[in-house]
Amino acid sequence: MKIRNKLYGISLLSLLLSVAACTGETEEMKTPDPIPSEDVGRRDVLLTLKNQLSIVPTKSGEASTKSGEIQATKAGDEIATAAENKISALDIYVFGSKTEDGVYTYQERFCYRENSSEMPFGSDVTAFDLTAKGSEGKETTALLSLKKGLFVKLYCIANQGKLIDPATGAVYTDFAPLYQSNPGQANNMVTAGVPKEDDFKLLQSVQLDPASTTDILLTPLPMTGAYATPLDLTDFSVSARLQLGFRLTRAVARFDIVNDATQSKFTIQSVSMANGRKGVSFFPLTVTGKLPDANTGELITYPARKFDGADANTGISTGAFYTWPSPVQDGGYLILSGTYAANQTENIPVTYKIPFKPAANETGNYIEVSQNHRYTVEITKADEYHLDFTLDVADWTDDGSIDDYEPGGDTDKEGLVVETVAGVEYNKDLRTVTIAIDQVSQFTVTGNSTGGYFVSKYYVDKDTDHDWLKIEGPDGIIPTKANDGKCIYTFSINDSYLGTDFPLAFVRFTDKLSAQENILMFQVISSPAIEKANHLSSGVAYNNNVLSFTPTGTIQTFDASLQVFSAIGSKIENQPTWLTVSPESITETSGEYNFQITSLPDPFLKSDVNTYFDMINLTDVSKQTKVSVNMIVNNPEILSATPESASSAKLSYYDSGQKKMYLFGDGSEVKLTVFSLGGCKIANKPAWLTVTPGETKNTMELTFKQGSNPASDDESATIQIQNILDTSKSISITVYNKKKDIRLSAFVGSNSYTYLNNSITTDRPSITYYPSQNNYFTFKVRSPFGISASDNTNWINTPSVIETTTQSNGDIIQTYKVTQWSSISASTCNTRRKTGTITLTGTTTALKKYIDLKTEHITCNDRATTEPPKDVHTSYGRYWMTQTLAWAKAGEYNSYKNRCPEGWKLLSTPEITYLFAGRRIEHPGHAENYSYNNSTDQSYAASMVGYTIVSGGAGWFFIPKESASNVFTLGVATGNNGCDLRCWRDYNSSTDN
């Protein structure tokens, strides 16, 4: 697990310097300790510099050289030379504060000088000695006696006895120590010293003067180190020696030059640098001048250094040139001056630029020249105008160098062992324990002190509101000799802590016997996790790391606010371009991200349906959580249809409620506006349907039209509008291929006297109708929207609907009934041949269909009439005779004598005797027989079966005999004898033929 330390805004450089210092020593010193201080107001601190330093004057013949002389390096030599490790001066500046998080001001200064005559003086200055540790001198120690009473910090600068005030450009001389009125007492008053810690950090190195040819960076080289974690010297009851350690880091960069003049024909005489910075400030180490782009006059050309030495121009020249760091934006470069051997006799003066670019990348970007790094320039080829070279970069402390010390060392040597279970990482360099709170329940820290520890815990910035770290272990008990001498502390996340802020925690372990102190820092980390959805707009859903959006025709913009927990901090990356997130990152452990979709890609692409974004921990980018982003593909949604009802101009329409489309062959069309994410298409389209799609978009238009006339009354198809992104997402609509005309069927006459003269399905049917109060006919009408009926006659009622049914395709079938007009006149009834027309008019379509009507018979408008009157035509007269209209008894004459309608009558005895016998018998006798005039006349009479009533008196009747008798009888009925009632009408030869 790789951890990038992001420690709540604390300078990483400061932490590197400070926590590396918290490495209390437990091993036996191999050299005699300096005499400790006997001043009770001071506390001894054994400072270990984790470098192999050269602290005595270099003698002739040793590995180092005179200042300014370029050193040759042989195979097997150590990379950092003794001259580069030399300490000729070392100043340790101590700053104090009454409180741990207060303002620190200058307290005192400890100085080492190789030449004692150069030692500074003053009441605030204390001299000290440096002592090599061990036979190999890999580390160097110094015993300091620090004033008690305050929290203190230490800043160390080697080989730079003068500091420059950037405000004046002059050497800073205003150091004035703070004053304690009563150290160690509650009433101790502190008068601040000068400068403040923050002002001290602004002081600079001596600035290079480009006008001075001797102002060159040479060994011994400036180095820095610091113990910036507050050291508690407030307890006067504790006098045990403290042991601190940190490493000095060189403030410059080194250039080595490899050149064989016999091969390159280039003899280097001097080295310089252009676009360089004049100096640095040390805490943190930063070049002077404006950043990132220097102001005019802040970049200089370094004075040239003579290129000489044992292997100059014959091999590797180590430490040929030293420079302050050079930022990328400065565009710095080395200047190599010398001669080029054009031939054996001519040496041409030349100058070449060596830009700060990596090997084999001459046209690439500039690189930064950093402190404590070495850069090797290897000359490969030269001519009069051009120089080929490579530039390689390496750490000044890579293998084979003096820097065998690993910062933090072996944990066991520091007296504490951190149990690195899964989810726990211990960074020895930073003395930092990183806890993946989404993986770890607990872990242990074990100390090997035989006396136990005083353990104190505090949080950065004196935070007391977010106590997230729980520590369980020995409390105030000094182990006995019977145990193994180990103290085990269990660390876990405080169960009772429900907050989301996890400030940096410091845990100080103080050995109860030796007072040796160790500080561990604890920070949490976790893969980002969504705690909850604070807000989800309509159409947004979140569940288990899946953020879903469901677009519809009315919802196509979305926003969602998600609360994300990530120790410490998070950022969002790799989200689709159409999903915006604000903010892009959150430095706090818990915070809210707002995701928005302001407009959907149009059309939406299939590749974006299922995508994702990454939540990345700011502290450790390897801790990531992938959140799926799903766009829910919708069933196509019909937003609008045109038209949604039929009109005479445009019959085709769409019924949105029933999802049915009706298409007619009148040239009309239906347009559907459909929302379908990504677009839509039609499936299951029949050959008779024409569909014209618009441009493929999320919302698109489909135009439907009847492509060919329907083959039947009920032609239809169910089509699908499918989503292009997912064809399983679809809607079905039924499309009907409709006829627009009026179609007739199912003619039924009430008897044989009403009939069709052609076919009811012809364009213009013709019907013969016998109108009477009992006669009628019916027919069915099929039309797309129904019809209305009218007629131009005065002898039928307007056709009426007696039944209506609606077919599956929307057609309406109406059953119409035609009857005799209830207000028909006698004149009309007595007119034999009548004609007329029934007009059927389509609702909405306005199309018309006609039915021709005619009659072949006159009508006796009696309630009992079902048959036409008979034409009775004898030698002596001609009448229309009805069917039997009633059966009457003899005593009912007065009730039926007026039964016949207007224009009709009962025949009298003279009329009937004349009609059939040619004689008018006014007063016939009862049961008298009369002979027929002839057989033809007899046949007419024979059609009248039974007694037929005649007028003139109650009970008179006419009895036609069988044909063999050739006579008829007139008589009077008595009792219950009944007679047939028939009505008669004179035949009008001018109108009744």
C-alpha cells in the first residue's frame, strides 16, 4: 500500500524533518559521552546527525581536496566525497513557545566551528563539539544543553554562518533571545525573542554576485536539518537526557562532467550556468525570487569555474560545478567553454549550452534541478558548432554513497514496534501510522521499555472535539523482572466517535525510567464510500454504489447530492462528460458532491448507458471506489400525436388512450413525437403501412401513412416502436388499415312484398317496399364513424337506428329500420306507384350513399294490413279488396261498419250482386242464391274464403260457393256466427294501372 501523506495542511517537508527527528536512541554509545550539564535549568539533549560527516580539517593525500579543486573519481570510490560531507560550521537555532501551538520566537543558538576563531559570541550563543559515532563514523553526535521551561523547536544550518535578511539584502544581525521571568513556575512570563519562527524561515543564504568572478559555490556545502515537532521541556522534574536525531540535507545540486578530449576533440576550460537563481531560503528550501516565473534581474549567469583536476578532460570529473536548485520555468543551462580541435594544429575557441533536459530528449521539456541530486553530463561528440551530450539525473544518496542510513531506521531500534496488519502501514521515514479504517478493527504498538511508558495523545491544532483514536494498554505500571519487558498498546477507532473529521493524532511515548521520548503520528485513510444520498431529483435513484438516471419525455435534467466519506479527502475522476460534478475534490473526510445532468447527449450513445466514475482518496490514490452510473433505457414514450381525432379534411388519427392508429386512404397521415433515449425504430411493419422516421434523436418524429388500400374490412397490424439502444424496450400500437366509404349489408324485408331489386352491396341498392302499418325492412350500415339517414318521401318514416355495434377496428355497424310514415295521408296510401330515396351521410367523412325506393301496391292503411289489396276485376266492375282485416260477430255491426279507412268501404248488397251477377239486388232475401256472371267472376269470389261482411244491415254476409255450385249466397248471420271484414276501393284506371 503506497501512501501519499496529506497531513491536514502541515508542510510535508516540515514533517519529514520533524518526525525523522523523533528517533530516540536505545543502543549503547561506542564513544565516550560528553560531560553532561549540571544546570538544573537546562536539559541535556544528545543530538545525532544521521550522516557520515567530515568534521576535522582534511589533510593532503586524503579523499577530499582543497576548496575549489575539482575532484577525480575512481572506480569503487564513494559517490559523495569527504569534501562534500565536510562540516566547517554548524548552527543550531532554538525557538521556544510557552504553549505547544503558540508563536515560537528565538531562544538561543548552539554553534560549532572548525576554526574556533570564527565562533560567534553573545549570551545567547553556546559552543558545542561534534563527535563521530562508531569506528566508521556513519553518524555524528552533539550534546546540547537546552533551556527548560518551554516547548522548543530546533533548526540546523551547516556551512552557512551568515543569513541574509531579504528585506534589506544585508546580513541578519537582529537575533535577540526570549526571556523567561520564572522558568518552571506557573507565573512564568515570557518576553518574546527576535525573530519569530516564521520570520526566521524567510532568511536566505548569501546571494551569489554575478559580477564577482570568485563568487562560486564550493565545498564545504550548505546543509540543513530540523526538529520541527514541539519538544516539551516544560517539566523541571524530568532531567533524563533526551535523544534526538535527524539528517542533514545538502542545499545544492552537483554536476559531474565526463569528457575525453581525445575522442570529443573538445577541451573544457570552464563551467558556468545561465538563468540560475542567486540563493535559497532554507526552511523549507526554496529558491529566492518570484515563483514560478522569475522577475527581471532575479536570474543570473554564475561566475565561471575553472575546469581542472586530475581527470579533467580525460575521464570523470566529480563535483565539477555546484548550483542552487533551478526550477523548470527558469530554463537554466550549463555553459561549457573551451577549445575545439579542428585539426592537429588549429584549436578553435568554442562555447556550448547544456540545457537541463534528460538524456536522449534534447527537444523535450526542461527538468527541474533539485537540491541533493547529482547530474552527470557526458560529452559524446563535438564539432565547431554543435555538441552532443547526455544528461543523467541521480540521487546524491544512491547506493554506494555515504548515505547508508535509512531514515527512521529499524523500528525495533527505536524501541517501538508497530503491528502492520492488513490495512495498517507504518512509514518509518515519517514515523507515521496510516490506518485504513474501512479494513482495520485494531492493531498493536509494542514497546520494549522495561520501565513502561507515559503515553499522551493529542491532535493537531489542539483539536479536542474529534477524539477518534482509542488506546488501551498498561497504565502507570512498571513491569517486574518476571515479565518479558514489553508493553503492548492496542489501537482502534473509538466506537463512541460518530464524527467524520479525523484530525492527525500524535501519540508521545515517554520511557518512565530514561525519559526517552518517541512520537508516532496516526492518520486515517479509507476507500471513499457514499454515506447517503442527501438529495435525489425526480428520476434519480441511488443504491449500493449504483447511481441511476431514468429519463422520460418530461424529465431529462437531473441532480443528485451524495455524502461521501473518505479519510482523508477525495476526488472524482473518469465521470462521463455529460455528468458534471461539483466540487471536483473535497479535502475533508466527509463532504457532499453534487452531480448534475443539464442536457443529455442527443442521441444518447449505447456506450454511455452503463458507465462509471471513480472516487479516489486524496491521500492514497490506490484507494478507489468505482460507482456505476446507469442510464435507464426507457420504453419509448409518445409525447404527442397529430391529429388525435378525425376531421373531414384528415381522416387518419391516433387514439392515445387506446394506443390505436387509424389510417385512411384520403392522403392524410399521423405524426407521432416519441421520446426514446438514443432514438427509436419500427418493428413488425406490414407491407400496407408506410413509416417515415425523422432524424435519429432522443426525441424524434415518426410519420405514418396508408400505403395501400385495405384488402378487407378488418385489416390491421400490431407494430412495435423499439428503443434503438435496447430493442426489448418497446411499446406496441395497433394500426388499422381503414376503408372510408359506407357499406351496406343484411337486408331483411318483413314479408315477400318488400324485396331488393338488385344487391344491397351495390353502389346504389334499389328496394321495393309495401308500406303498411305492419310492414318494414331493415339493413346494416358499416362506416368508420357512423352515418345519419334521411329520405325525400312522404310515405316512410325517417330510417331509424335499432342497433349499433362497434367493431375492433373502430368501424360502426348500425342497423336501420324503415317503416311506413306514421302520418301518411290517405291520398298517398291510395297511390299505387310511389318512388323515393334514402340518403345515408357519413359522420365526419361526409361521404354519401343512396338507396332507391319504390312501391307496387296501394295501401289500405289499416292496423291489420300485411298484404297488398287484390285486384278484383269482373265483367261488371273492378275493385281493390283487402285481406281479412277483422272477424266480426253479427251483433257487432255498429262497431265495424266504419272500420275501413278513408277511400275504402264495405260493399253493399246491390254492389256485390252487380259485381258478381250483373244485377243490383237492393233487398235480397235471407239465404238467397245468385248465379255468377261467368266462371272468371266466380274465381275472384272464390278467393274470399268464409263469410264476407257487406254493408246495409247487421249480420249481412256474402258467401261465395265452391266453383261447382256456380252461385253465391247472401244472408244474415245470427248468434255467434262471424264474418270476415274486408274493405273495398274502387279501381282507378288512370292511377292504379
